[in-house]
Amino acid sequence: MRLRGGAAAAVVLVFAVAGCKADTTTGSGGPEEPGAAGGSGAALTAAKSLTVKGRAPKTGYDRERFGTAWADTDSNDCDTRDDILQRDLENVKFTRGHCKVSYGVLESDPYSGKQVTYRRGRSLVDIDHVVALSDAWQKGAKYWDAGKRIALANDPLNLLAVDASTNRSKGDGDTATWLPPNKAYRCTYVAAQVAVKKKYALWVTAAEKSAMEKVLSGCPGQKLPVGGNPTAAPPRFHAD
């Protein structure tokens, strides 16, 4: 097993129920990495514990409120986008040094299930915020300080390399409005959204919580991903 992003990969067997087939998943603090202490039903239990409120207005949202895109908040001298490409792609090649990914293969895109080839400068692979930043803004992040917003935008727990064309259909949707077309990945995807919202104390709408519970009830053994970066970026980072 290849180590990605400088961290050891973890492996877990996911229950094969309700469109969530038995699946070996790997990651390095990303949404596919379940915590060993998660235990059976941890994702569903966590979903039930999320605070329910109405969606706040989108007024004031701007990507710059979450800092410069792909800031090196983990101080490894590589930007966040390249960290995630290294973690999620196979057969990675670099343009000078060990950071700037020039080529790689997404063997099985989580959202579509198809193989996607990444070449730098072509937008066939996106780095998706599993919990979209606009969605986060409307569910608590507008009230945070800049350090926490920057942390969310660059947290590997909330980032995933995916097929660009499939990702563009998501927009800033939550579980109630968008799920991956690849049904086999839906349990893992929803568990990742729950994990991020729980870690950052973001709330959910009633419809969103109902949708989360519906998906996770079909895979009651789904674990809750853990890890990622601290919930506050180093003070040298700033956002407008």
C-alpha cells in the first residue's frame, strides 16, 4: 500500500448494504479514513447528534472569507491542493521537486466510479470541499473567526479529489440536495459530511439531517472519519 500525503493509509471494510458495497478505503486524514475508535454505527449516531437550525442567509459569503485558496496550513511546504492530489491519485508524477503534481490517475473516482486522468493545467480533476464552503457559511461559519474558516477550507478531512464534471453538478449542495451518482460511495460520503460538521460544530437543516439519517440507516456499521488538521489555522494566515 502506498503512503499518501506523508501519512500512513488506514484500511476498513464497509458493510455491504443499501447501495454501500463492501469497500476497502484508504486515506491520510481525508474523508475516506475512518477512525479505529469509531465503532459500529458511529456515523449514524453522530448524524443524530447534529444541531438542527434553519439555513442562514448567504449574504456576505465570499471564497476569500476562507483565506487564500490552498494555503499551506500544515507547513509541509506543499500547498493543500497538491497534498490532496498526492494522497488520492495513483502513479503520481511531479514537476520539479516533490510538491507540484503534474500527472496522476484517479483509479476510481468516488463520485462517478470512473477512472480519471489528471494532467496539470486541465480541469478533469477537482479537489472538492465535501462540505461546501458556501454551505458551511450558511450553517455557522459566517460567525467564526478567520482562523477557523481557513482551517476548514484546507482540512484534508473535508477534501477529496474527484471527477470535475461530476463535481460541478454538486454546487454548494448538502446531503438533502445532492448525493454522488456512484451509489456505492454514498455511505462514505455522508459519513464524511457528518464528520466535518461535527468537528467544526456546524449545524444542519431538518431536511439535511433526515437525508443523512436515511442514507446511514442503510449502512448502520458505517464508521465516522476522524483526523485532519486542527480547527484553527496558524496565526500567520489571514482572510478578508
